Amino acid sequence: MTRTRKSNVPTLPRKRIRHALPTTLIAGALLAAGLAGCSASTSSSTAQQSSGIVNPAACGLSALASAAKPVQIVMWHELVRTNNDWLVNATNAFNSSQSQVHVSLVQQPDYKTLFEKYKAGLSTGDLPDVAQFEDTTVQQLVDSQSTVPVQDCIDASHYSLSDYLPRTLKFYNVQNVQRSMPWAVSDVIMYYDPGKFAKAGLDPNNPPQTLAQVMQDSQKIVASGAATHGIALHAQPYVFEYLLAKSGGEYVNNGNGRTSRTTDANLTSPTATKIWNWWDQMVKSGLALNTGSDPNSIDHLLAIGTGNAAMTFEASGVVGPIEAVLSSGQYKGTQIAAAPLPALTTGGGVPVGDGSLWIGNHSSLAKRAAAWKFIQYLDSPEEQASLAAESGYVPVRVSSTKLPVLADRWAQDPNYKVGYTQLTQGTLSYANIGSLIGDYQGVRSSVTDGLVQMLSSGQTPAAAAGIAEREANTAIGNYNTRIGAG
């Protein structure tokens, strides 16, 4: 789910929107190539048996106990504006609440800059003790061997994962080992204007659940004059990924990279083909407004305010910024409601997007344990409830949803709850726990290229999908070759 602003409407606070990250090898040698299946155990015995790499002593709890206090650690993050304000306040409260650990924050402008600085730091030594990385970097971070699996600390401290929303853990679990802890996460949902729905004779309380229904509702919206187009579609790969996942399709082979290393993309699969065709038909018919492929564009959101569209797809983390703009008096008459993302069929699920917290193995044992102490604080039910109520991020703890600060927010504004609700829907599968890809951004760039070829250059959906898949396979193969896994 970058923080470039082109208007008064902020862009998303998450990974799912951006960035073609460089695909050079981060550092170090390849870890074991065999990856775990979909079901991830949380016990130390299972983790150790499946991977042989979990070492609770590496968390450093005893070193923290005997270290001079406070132990100073540094966290790199990419939260901005009000989300950054929240983190600063939370960190100050943590520092004041105990004397063992003191955290200093270093804000980075976006995930891309943070990751590039981290890779440079592997050579220079300028590295954080704990860092927020987006989910597309999981495979590269594992391959780098530059982090301490948080499973070490989970086992060392007998930390229970039973309160976590299961799907928030899954993306960051590799080889049955929890590599990082979910923290500021989100997922893609649908935004729509209930007033425009009512004007078109549609039930504002019954938004479309399938892509076919999106098409049908768009026809009524356009015919009634409620909006120029039914939906605004931002030609970004994260939207394609979420539509595919919720429709039951796997983005890449080998169980989305979970049963063994990813070697090929699945962009021409039957499920993917249906999504390419739907997207093309919507735009070519005028039922959808193509707002282009600029990752920093917010035209798809603006389209609802200007009457160019009644619906769009975006991340749940943008609920707060959208409502702040509307409450300021801009776009008078526009309302906003949120709903789960439609898909080819009902009943599917989606993966999480955005940030998790990683511990660097360059840090001393005491600093590792200090980082773990801070992670536990940020992931506590109270802090997760506070962050979700403030920002629209999805709480990763089930008990957070029962706390008044969040329960009251959801009761007053159900839009804030949709991202969480969607992560409870659908049976866990390889399709919806997230993909492990070395050159994830290379694959995303290929999807963007395919969408542009189809929507702007006249390629058929089949031809565009073929172009995207070939480019994706090249990116995947080149990365695997560079790290010796090809």
C-alpha cells in the first residue's frame, strides 16, 4: 500500500500501489529452496523440524536482561502525516512506560526508498534494528539472510499467536517460520457513492459482489445519468492481483511460491484470462473509466467526487484520508461507502498488503531482544486498536476489535471495518495468502505493461496477457539465476 501527493486527496499508505524495486541480489547466499505449504504452524517444534533455522537463543532475551539500560534501538518506517503522528506518540508512550528500551524513529518517504537504503546499508553498515517492509519484499529479505526470523523470539518468549487474525500472519510466514510480524496491514476493497446508486435505482445497501454485477450496475448507472461511468479503474497490478486472488487464481506457480520457489507467472490461466477480458470489456464499452497506470495518480478516487464514476477499487487504508477530504467540504453531495472487493465468483478471500516488522541480524543480541519488545508493544491489542481507529489500517489482533476505541469507531463508521471483515472471509488457500516472488516488482511491472498494451495500444486481452506473462517469466528467471536458484 510512496507518499507523493498530487492533490488534497492523499495516496494510499501501503504497498499495493507502487514501485518497481531493483532486482539486484540483496546480500548473502540463498536459503533453503524448499518453501513451506499453506498451513503454517506456530509452534517452535514444528518450525524447527520443517526448516532447521529457528534458534530461540538468537533473539537475545538473556542479553537484554543483563545489558546496561536503556538499550538504544532504531526503527525505520514509512508512515507519514497523521499516521506518522500516531507512531511518534505511540513510541514516546513506549519509551516513557519502561526503562529497558529506548526507540528512535527514522522516517523514510516510502517503501521503495526504505528498501533501497536498507540494501545500501548491507554494505555501509547503516541499518535499523527493526524496520517496516512491505510484503512484496519478503522473498528478497529471506534470500538476503540479513534478518532474524521473529520465530526465534516467538519461541524464546513463548509468545502466543492465537489472537492474531490468521491471514495477517500467513504472508510473512515462509518454510513454516514466521519471518516478520504483521503490523500496519491493509487490503483492497471497493468504494462507491450510495447517492449515485440510489439515483440509478440501485440499492445503496446492496453493492455488487461479483464482476458481472459490477458490469450490470454500471450499465444502470450510466443509463440513468447518475455518473458518466460506472467505475473508475486504475491500471495498477495490485488491483489485478487482488481480483485474481479473490477469484481463486494463483498469481505465480508452485502454490504462489509456497510449495517451492516461484519459477513462472500464471497470468494466462483461465481465471486470469477472465479478469483480463472483463477489464477490457468494461473500458471498451465505456462502463469503466480508465484512469491510467501512473502509480501516484488518484484520478480513480477523484472520479467519484467529480461524477465521472460511482465506484472504484482501492486499499482499505485510504478510508480515513477520503473521509477527511469529504468532511472538509470538497465535492459537495458526494458520499462514500466501502464494501468487500467483488470477484468473478462469491466466497473468495484476499491476502493482506503492506507492512510487517523485521529484526536485523546485524544488531547485537540485546538490541534484537529490545526490538522484539517494541514489536510486541506495537502489536498489542491496545495499540492495534488505536492505529486501526486512527488510520483505517486493519487490526491484526482479534481482541483489538472488542476494545472501545475501535469498536466505537466501527459502530460510528462501518467503512473502517470493511478491510478487517474481508480478511475473515473465504477459506485460506494458496491463492489468498500472498505470493512469494523474488523480483516481485518486475512481475508487477509486466502486469502494468500488459494493461497498458490492452487499454491504450489496442492489444487483445489474450495478447496483452501473453506479453505480461513472458515479461514476468523473464524477471522471475533473471532473479533466480542471479542468486543461484535458476
